[in-house]
Amino acid sequence: SEAYYCRALNINIENLLAIKSLTELSYKTDSFESIYKYLKQYLEIHSSNVNMLFVMAGIQFKKEKVEECLRTLDEVLSIDPDHKLALDFKVSVLSVSV
């Protein structure tokens, strides 16, 4: 459950299994507050982790934070200009946010 993953992340914010599991649960329940909070904490430590930045962009988009999402995608692309998923997602975000 969400509380279990949150407890695990309170103990160790670098618990990638808990982040992955909480992300999956967030998409299933359409509830993104907790994962958003923990991903922000994780990215304060690992600011150049493109995989987690990409996950954050998806969460930001689901929370209707389109500008934040686009900035995060730009961050991913500044680290990895050939990140196919980020390139494709940016096109999608731009097409729906116009």
C-alpha cells in the first residue's frame, strides 16, 4: 500500500524499488501527491538521474504542471539529447498544451 512505500522512503529516499512501486501505484490510483514529494527529495540528491527526471516529468504532467513538465523534459534532454522517450513525450505535451 501507499503507506508502506512512504514509510520505506522516509527511512531511505534512495530506495529505488519503493520509488518504482509508489510510481506504479500512483498511476493505478491516479493519486500523485506522495510520489511527487518523494521524487523531489530524490532529485535533490540525484539531480542528473535522467530516468528519475523523466518519471518526474510524467508525474508533473499528470498533476497538470505543464510548464514544470516541459522544464524537466528540457533538463533530461540537456543531459541526454538523444533520450527518445523524452523527445517523444515533449512533442506530445506541446501538442496537448497549445
